[in-house]
Amino acid sequence: MERWNRLHPAEKAKQPYILSVLEKEKAEGPIVAASDYMKAIPDQLAPWLGTRLIALGTDGFGRSDNRQHLRRHFEINAESIATSALSRLARDGKFDPKKAQKAFADLGVNIEKGDPARA
């Protein structure tokens, strides 16, 4: 579709399916895409979702003895998905940043932990 739009500048640009659904549903706010696979998979949506997209992934490492530990290590577990959404909402001025930080603590998220892709 991107190629078609580039090669047909005189015609109405085609829109990706994901954007048509988001517009139809009048969806607002952040979109958190979490994957047990490399972060590059959900990152493929970035050209269309821009700053709304928060992509989380394992960056291809199989470091843990089970999926629960893997997800916690790479910050793709439920707590990390929730904190990612709250963080984006706070940065967009749609949620109180202090309440977001309190929620991080309540969820047991270590905000000083090093980047798991480099650990």
C-alpha cells in the first residue's frame, strides 16, 4: 500500500486496514503492542500509528526458564503493559503523572531496573 501510494500521487491515497478500524471505532489513546517475539514485529506498525504505538518485545533472547519469567524480564508482562499505557497517557497530559508513578509502585515495577535488552 505504501508503494502504491508512492507510485500514484494523483490518486487518493489508500489507507491501511488498521487505521480504518481505529477511525471507525473512534479509538483514542496509546496502543501497546506486546510480543513474545522481537520488538521489531510490533514496531512494523509505527509508520501508521506514530507516537500512539508503544512496542514491547523480547528482542529475540530466550533467557528464562519459563514464559512468565521471560515476560517479566523483558517487560512484556501485564504490569509492564499497564505501566506503558499509563506512562504514555501521563506524557500526553491525560493522566496524573504522580498517580502513574504510584501505580508503578503498586504493580511492583522497578523503575530503576536496567534495560533488559542490554542485561
